[in-house]
Amino acid sequence: MGAVNSIAAVLQKRHADIEGAWLEQLTTASASSSGRVANEELKRQAQEFFKVFEQALSSGRIDAIAGPEWAEVRAFLEDLSRRRALAGFGSEDTASFVFSLKKPLFEALRQENIADPLQLAEGIWNVTMLLDKLGLHTVTAYQRAREGVINRQQQELLELSTPVVKLWDGILALPMIGTLDSARTQIVMESLLQKIVETESQIAILDITGVPTVDTLVAQHLLKTVTALRLMGAECIISGVRPQIAQTIVHLGVDLQGVTTKANLADALALALKRIGVTFSRQ
Amino acid sequence: MGEFLLVTLQVDMHDQLALRLQDDLTNAIQAKGSKGVLIDISALEMVDSFMGRMISDVSGMARILDAKTVLVGMQPAVAITLVELGMSLPGINTALNVERGMQLLRRVLSDDDDHRPR
């Protein structure tokens, strides 16, 4: 393809000029961007990109950047995107690394094709198409990395926020923190019921001090947990009921179905101990 | 089991088998004069609404024959399924295992004795 060869040729012939102009753009952009990259590092990144870029161009295919010829370029861009995301760059900063190469390339093409406007037009179109695709690739890679982080954090949050604690022989406590939705309720029920079987506990105290609001949905989830516990022969006490929650429950007309509620965990524990027949005496 | 009857459910019950079970159980309660029935479902990994209703029915029949029922050994997954199905089996006593079930039965029956008019 004449046009590709012309891009590759132009790159080779005017390598220094293009690189210089590109670096200038990058350093100006870097000075005003949200992240920080040292100029030395920028130069190194630009040079490495050039290397893999030229190699991919030499394959002669610019239409399919998903192909194996462009694998190294894609890998470089993905890596760059990942590192920049970690350094606090936004997605547009990483994409403009690629897009800012357009102006220097256009300039070089213009100078090489001064006599041939058709060739120039085709060269400009090919460069635009190619760099657009590569730029989009960095944005996609960036977003995928962020989504990965979010998913991982969500998973950690889920696991962290539903610990089942053994308070006494036969008494388990489950301090619930954060909003209670169906996904969490599922996890809470599974881990709590499993622990009941493992420890042969008779009483489970659900502490909802850390649950900000209780609406009908949350109440439903709580009651599901209570019912499941009852089916397995364990008893449930709900503790940590704050005044606003008490008001909400009555206003909503939620039927707690005879579940004992206590204002705080201490009272709930005292009740639970009494129920299993344990007494303490002060010395 | 002494004064209690132990029923162990091990396979998925279909209609005929369920009816047979109800028959056998009610007859046994009467023949032995049992005051308590323990239904052990620890071997069941799955309980559907049919089973739930059957357990409820059996419990009702036992009550009419002056026997108390305790359901023991429900697996966590089964409990969650029943709750999702909206079956909370109200009025049925439950216990974690057979041992606890017997303790519960004795307590419930002795409470009954205490309240019986003299």
C-alpha cells in the first residue's frame, strides 16, 4: 500500500523532527494535566512507542489494529494506560499521548507531499484513522482497568462487612454495617447459617447499629434472615435499634413477628446469656 | 426413642410416598401413645413447596393427636430456599439436631404438664 509506505517512509525520513515536535506537545500537555510524568520518562515512552509503531507499520497493514502485527503496540498502550491510571491520570490524558502524534505526522506528511495533494489527503486520512483507533484502544484499556479496581473493591467490601463473631458458646453476633440489599442479605444468611451449624449455636444477635436506614425492603431482608434462623432452630435477637429506626418501623407498619429487639449489643448479650442459662456473679 | 417418635426423611417425597408417610405416622402416634415426634430432614439437600406443605400437614395431624412435632436438622441452603419461597412454616418447632430436638420436646411437654388443670 502506497499510503502506508508513505507513512512509514515519512516516519523514517523525518524521525527526529517528528519526535521532537511530539515531545514538545507531550511536555506542554503534561504540565497542565492531572498526573505527573517526568520529562525523561516521557521521552523514553515516546521512543518506545515509536519503535513498536514503526515495526507494526512495516507490516503494511493499518486497517486491522486488532491483528497480530499490532499486538506489541496494543500491549505497550495497555501497559502505559494502566501505569498512568495508577499515577492518577484521567483517561483523556492517556489518549492524548496517542492523539498528539497527529499534528507532527500531518506536518511531516505535508512537507513530503507538497507536490501531490491527493497523496497528502490519503496519507492524512490513514494517519487519522490509525491514531484514532489506537487512541480509542487506550481509553478502553483504561476503563477496563478502572472497572477491575471497582469490582475488586466491591468484593472486598462485601467480605469485610459481614463477619460472624462468636460472643459465647452458643451465641453468635453479626454486626451489620452499611446498607442492606438483596445481594448482601444472601451472603449474610449463608455465612450466618453456616456458622450456626458449625458452632451449634442457639442464638444469633443481629446488630444493626451500622445500618443507616431501615425501609420496608431492608426490613424484609432482616425478617428473611430471622425466619431462616428460626427454621434451623436458632433464635434471633436484633440489637442496635436507633430511635429513628424504631419510628420508621412503626410508621411503615412493619411486623417484626415477635422478634426481640434491644437497643444495644450489651443488652442483647445479657438476654442471650440468660436464655442459654449462663449467669455471672460479681466477686 | 422412648416416648418420642423419630421420622427420618431421606429422599424426595412424591405424592404416594407422602400419603403413605402420613398414614404410617398417624397410626404410629396412636399405637405407641407418643407425645412427641421428631422429623429429621438433615439428609435433605433440597426442600420444595410440596415438601414444605407436607411437613406442615404432618405437624398439624400430630397436634390433633396430642403430639408435638419438632423439625430438626435443616441445612442452611434448605432454610434459605424455604424463606425465598415464602414458606416460614409457622407454628412448627425447630431445632438444630436430634439431641436439641429432644431437649426442646421435653421442655415443651413439661410446660404442658405444668399448665394442665388439676
